Amino acid sequence: MSLSVSSPSRGITTVTLSTPERRNALSADLVKALAEALADLGEDGDTRAVLLTHTGTTFCSGADLKAPPDPAAFVALLRQLVALPKPVVARVDGHVRAGGLGLLGACDLAAAGPASSFAFTEVHIGVAPAVISLPLLPRLDPGAASRYYLTGERFDAAEAARIGLVTVSGTDVDAALSPLLDGLRAAAPGALAETKKLLTARVLDAFDDQSDALTALSARLFGSAEAREGMTAFLERRERPWVL
């Protein structure tokens, strides 16, 4: 199974990405399974909020280069997370890369622990963070977005909190997460849904206006000679030819 779904615990239903041997990479199967789970939870009266977490040392490494999802399906998943009538909270205590950052950015709240690290690695393999920008750019500090998009540098949980990628960070991820979940449990379900609509309206407008263009851009870049060379070098664990 690419993911597991718990029974609600005081209104919080946990969805766990559970293919650690593949670094929880976004395969076609994982994207499909997550979309189906979210559709069910959006209608579940016992679920106040969804907690998205992971097994292993990686939250999500980005697209599965061996079994990638259809780009339109991935965009639809990101939009589904943003539009879900329940808050989605990410619990991260591992590595997050590339498309995994889009998954994280589509969540409403996020807590990151000391084992977390983050990097927009797209430029290193010959592509760009295209569709993931839809949920990410509205939340990221502009200067930090420029730096980390362009350089692909790795940064830690404290920096992720500083630039707006995650809500809180701490030496104990569950301690950092606890007040967020307590606040959601104390909130009225209808009020939560309407408040989320207020917060996500502009992001959903961006999806409606820009999804097609950014999906086309992503497809063009992934089909380019640079990307083919970059992905081959990555899979073969060798240096890319453009590294100076």
C-alpha cells in the first residue's frame, strides 16, 4: 500500500505516506490513492481535520522518475488539497524535495521536526518548479523563493518556518504540532470550512487561471534534452554535464 488512513482520533484522521523504500516519491499510484483518500475524508463527518505524515526518513522526494504521475493528475491533487473543506496539516520529520514541496505547500498548516530538510532541486535536473508554484508562491517570502528556487540549496526546518513554508518548527515535531491540532479540535466545523475558503480563495483563483499554462510548461521541460540528461544522471548517480 502506498499510503494508510487511520480512524479519526478526536476528529483528526491521519493519512500516512508509506513507501519509504521509494522515499515516498509521487508515483501515479500514490497520487491516485491520495486523491481517493482525500475525497472520502472531505465527506467524512467524523473528520475535523486531516493530518498528512510519512514513514521513513523522507516526507516526499518529489515525482517518481520511474513511474511518474500524469501532470494533470498531480495538479488536480494539489488543487484538491487546497479546496478540501477540512484543514490539512502536514507533519514533517524528514526530507522534502521538489514536487514534495508542492504537496507540503498545498496543506493549510505544517509542523517540521529536527530531521527535516528541504530543497527545490528542479533546476539541478533540468526542469523548473512550475505547477508547485501555484500553492507555494503565495506563502513563501519572495526573496527566499528567489534564492531557493534558483540555487536548489538545502535548508532546515527553522529556515522553512522563517520563510513561510511551514507554520512551526521545533526539536520535537509532535510538541510543535500539538497546539495546532488542539486549536482545530476546539473550532466549529462549519466555521473552519468557511475560514479555509477565505484563506484559499486567491490560491484557487491562481489554479483556475494558471494551471493549464504551468502544466504545459512542466510537460515541455520534462520532455527536454536537458531534463532527460539531468534525470538520467540522477538515476545513474553521476554528475550532470552542466555543473561547472
